[in-house]
Amino acid sequence: MAETEIGAGKGRRKALWAAVAVIAIAAAGVVGGKFMLEKAVGTFIAERGGKAGSVEADFFGRIHLRDVTLPFADGVSARIAAIDGRPKIFSLSGKLDVKGLELDLKAAKLSVPAATLEDPDFFAAGLTASGEKADLLKRIERFAAKQVSAPEVAIVQNVASSEQKTVYKDVRLEDIASGRVAGYSASGATFAFAMDIPDGEGATKREKMDGTMGAVTGESFDVAYMARIYTQKAGPEDKEPKLLYGPISVKNLAFSDSKSRFGYDEVRSSGLSVRMPTEPLLETLEQLQAVSDPQALPPAERQAFFKRILSLVDMLAKGDMELLGLKMEVPEQESAEGKLVKLAVDKMAFQLNGRSFDGTMNGVTAGEGTDYFKFAEASINGFSWAPTMEALTKLAGLKEEEFETFPYTTLMPEFGTIRIAGLDVDMPGGDPAAVTDSETVEDESATETEVDPSISAEQAPEAEQVPDETTNGEAASDAAVPGDAAEEPMAEAPAEQSADEATDGEAASGAEIAGEVPEDPMAEAPVEQSAVPSVPERVRFTLDTYEIALTKPRNGIPTDVRVSYRDLSVPIPADTQEEGFKTLRKIGLDKLVFSSNVELSWDEPNENFVIKQISLDGKDMGSLSFSGVMGGASEDFFSGDLNAAQIAMFGLTAREVTLKLEDKGIMAKGIKLYAEDNHMTEDSVRGLLVLMTSAGVQHFAATQPKLQDAATAFTQFISKPGTFTLKVKAKDEAGVGALELMGAAENPALLLEQVDIEAKAQ
């Protein structure tokens, strides 16, 4: 029994000591883990060239770092005031609070007062071999986190004498891995920038502008690729452009300076693809900034300078942008009262594809109230600066003596097609009041000069007795009209000589003899001028569409040209004083509506200029169109050499010409008006017109029998208006030469034997 109790006591003591041992071992493990964690973090920072003022770890696995400096390659460094939290380790989630982050790059400085990192993964970043000093790109690629948020992020940039500071609020980055940010946002931002701009007098002035923006959201931002663009050059694998960022939206942008302000409701894009540069972007910007006078460089260096500029353009591969709700207020240059010019644009959209560019503007309005200029749409399609860039590269490498022979036309871009639709203009024109005032002053001056010499001392004996205190203006008035002495002869003049008994000249002579001052014929001018409205005349018109297409350039000169407009409408004022406009209103036209089309092209294989159409159409009036073919159009016309083009003009030949005239009611309106004004019937006026036309053309055709058919067709057209077509074609396939055409200018009959003429009326 006793032995049993003694055995049980020993067992309890062993269990107690075992429990104490377990607690001691566990405590030692925690303390050892804390010590090992502090040592591992400190070693990790030190081996990569970094420094930390202090490194601590608590018993719960959290680390506390102070005054951390992390250097990168190329002199870039990051400084962090404090890091508190626990990194993600295996399946354990992590969180870090960072304060006082400053990242010093060559082109920008980034400052983050405070930030929170959710599930930061430093395990991948720790795979860097011991002793390796990773550059910025590698650190960006190896960092991963579920989310990074910061109440404020400030970025300061200094490039090419311009300075910009942007402060973002409530920044959030999500799903960061492999150097890419899946999504990002900010609640808003403020920014300010200053830059030197030309002042128009050969110097520069510093201009500052402030701005704000609302919510910012974006997707798929490749931070690592952007770092590569700035710090590396294109390698063998960088043949195709890559997406730099995906869809992005910025709301409520506003800009202002001391004089003007403008802003957008929203700016958005579906993304931008960029090529790697041939040399790091930072180096390119530094080399460009180091050149103050490109023209002073030797030809080879000047060419390299311009190539660097053009390389920046070639980096942009494909992208688009939409700007919605533009509102702008800028001071009117000629306004001394500080009047503002207002501009509003509903939407602007741009698409970039390599060296080509397309763009549209919708809902543009300038001015306000009754004074406005607006259009529904303006667009440009197929614009390309590829020819310009190639020509600039060649031009930059030329010597001084080679400039004179350079074909400068090659600097022109390919313009593509420019279109404007829904144009509506109602603006003040010239101010007749200003002209009237100046004319009145001149008339008054001329009147005084003409009247004063006509008054002799005998006619104005009291002029010398004007009191001294009389002003110059009053003295002149008294001298011109000497009191009662002038009034009595004027009253008696009608009794002495009536208007029926004397001519105007005699009446004037009698007035002078009687001492009467002749009445100034300009005296009524102020009354007439006062009747002139003081408001400016207005410029009013609308235009449905306008298009200009300049395509298929050869040495910068377009070989395919089209210029057209449709329904250009100009109102005819009801109170017009122009006789022509009065006549148009009498025939029932309260506005003029015109359409026109000019279409030309170069047929290179056959060396022809093809005039597809040159036409003018008046609504409710008529139309006139012209087409034809000219031969001998060699490529010298598009060589860019002016002398060669002028010589080539003498080789042109006329092969075919077609003229078409169509009546759309103007003849009937004219006949009706003539009949009303001359108290005739419309049938009699029409018969008279046909008779006169027939007699005229038949007389002309009598001397030239080849014109008989044309004369007959034209008479039929006048008799029954419709369409008249005249076609002239050269008998010789080569056409009629320039010298023969010049000779025919003096004697057109010389051409009749060289052409076939066809005419018809429908």
C-alpha cells in the first residue's frame, strides 16, 4: 500500500516536470522565433544594400521597422519612415501599415504619407539570391498583394522645363501580381503644373495652371512594362507592342489659369498599346532636354535629334480616347471689357493606329444667345503623318547647300477625309455704325472748309465783333450765320424770285447776292445716317455637309481630290436693298440653297487627269456640271519640283469634255416675273424668249455648220426647259494639245475640225 502511494507520487511529479518542460520549450521557441524573425528581416534588408534604423518583432509575429532605405539600380531609391504588421506567410494572411513612403525616380518623385497593404507577399520577393541588388523592375515584378490603399498619393514630375504636381485621394490598387495591377481607383485628385511657353516676342513666359478631377477608375495597368519603357531599350523579343493600360475613366476634370477655364464631364479610353523604345525613354528625354538650339547642331547630330523626337511618336501603337462634355471660357482677344468666349463640345473621340489618326467632334457650340456658331459633327479619317516623319528624317540630315533642292512637298501628311455636318452660323458682321461715325466727322470737316471761304467781309460784317469770351465753335457759327442779317434775305428770297422763274443755279446765285449762306447739301446727311441701324449686319448661313478628301499622295501632293458641300443655305433679308436680292424675293426665293462638288483624280497607268465632276446646284433654280479627261499628265506633276511641274503643263492635252445644264424651275420663275412686270402673259414671254434664242444661235450656226445640232438642241432646251448636254471629244486619241488650245482662245473655230460635237436636250 505504502509502496503504491510512493509510486503514484513520483508519477505526478514527473507529469508536473514534463508540463513545465513543455511550457519552457514553447516559451523558448517564441523567444527564439522572435529573435530569428528580427534577424531574418534585418539580414534581408542589409544584403540588398538597404538600411533600417530599427527592426523589432513581437511575440505575435508582427514586425516593426523604422527609417528604412531601399536602394535600386541607376540611383533610384525608396525611403520608408515606418512599417508595422505581419507579412503573408504560407496560408497565414498578412497586413502591413506603411507610413512616410518616398520613391525618388529620375523623372518623378512619389510620396505616400500612409498606406495599407492587404496580404502582401514578400516570399516571392525574397527569392532574390543573397547579395543581389535587384533593380526597380525586378522588385516591381516580384511584389504581390491583394490590395494596397492610401488616403493620399502625390507625384511630382519635372520634364523639359515643365513641372507638374498631382495629388490623388483615396487611392486603391487591387490584385497586384507580376508587375500588373488588375484594377485601380481614386476618389479624386488635384494638380498644378507650370511650363515655359513662347510669348510671341522671341522670349518665353512661365504659365501656371491648376486643376481638379473626380473619380478615377481603371483596369489592367502594367507597371512593370512602364518601368521597362523608361529604363530599358527594345530587345529581340520586343517586336510587337504591348498593352500598357486597359479601360480607364476620369470624371469631372476642371482646369483654370488667371484668365480662362475649361473642363470635361468625363475622359475615358479603352486602353493604350505601346512599343518598347529603341533607347530608354529617360535617356531620350534627357538628351532632348540637353539641346537648346537644334539648328546649331552638325547635320548628323541634328538628324539624330529629330529621330529621337520621332521615336516618341512611334512608341504609340494603338489607342483611343473620348472626351465628353467640354466647356470652355477664354477671354476674347480684341475685347477690352474682358468679355469671355464660350465653347461647348458634347463629345470628342480619337483613335490612333500607328502613324494614322481618326477623330470626331460632336455637338460643338461657340457663343451664346442669338450670337452663335455651331455644328453637329466634324471628323477626320485616314490622316497619316508617316510621309511627314520620313521627310523630316531626311531633311534633318541635309547640309546647308542641299536645302534648296529638297522637295518640301514631301513634308505634307496624308490628310485623308475631313467632314463637317450640321453647320449653323448666326454672328454679328461688320459694324456700319463705326463707318457712319467716321464718315460724318469727315463730312462736317469738309462742310466747314467749303462754307467759310464763301463768306466775305461785306457779307458778314459782324463776324469781327464777336466777343472775346465766345468759343471758337460759337464764333464759327456766328460767322456762318450773321444774326438777323441772314434771316431777312432768306425770308424775302421767295418773294423776289420764285422756283418757277429761276434755275437752281440762279437761285443759288441770288442767295449769295442777298447775303444768304447757301444751304449745305450735306446738312441732311446726319438725318439719313440716323436712319441706318446701329446694330451690326449679321452673318447667317447653314450648311448640311462639307467634305474635303485629299488622298493617295505622291511626294506629298494628293492625286485624288474631292471637295463638296451640300445645302449651303443663305437667307435673303426681307428688307434687302440689293436689286439682285430683291429680284430673287420677287420670284419666291427667301433663301439661296447651293450644293457643289469637285472631284479630280490621277489615272497613273494612262497618264490622265480625270475630272470626274465639277458641279454647282441651286435648289429650285438649276444646276451646271462639267466633266472631262486630260491626257499627258506625267508623274512630273507630282515630283515636288516646281520647274518640272510647269514644264509638264505644256504636255497636257484635252481629250474629252462634257457640259450638262439642268433647269429646276428658275426659267419658269423668271418668265413669270418678267410677264408681271411688263403686263404680258407667260406664254407670250416664253415665245419671245424662244424666238430670240433661236435667231441668235441659228445665226451663229449658219457660219459653222458643225454647230447646227448643238444650236437646235439648245433651242429645244429653251423652249421646253429640262436638261441640255453638250459633249466634245477630240478626234485624235492623244487629244488637243496645249498650244492648239491657246490658239483657239482667239479663234475657237480652229478647234472645230479637231473635235466631234454631240448635243441633246431632254
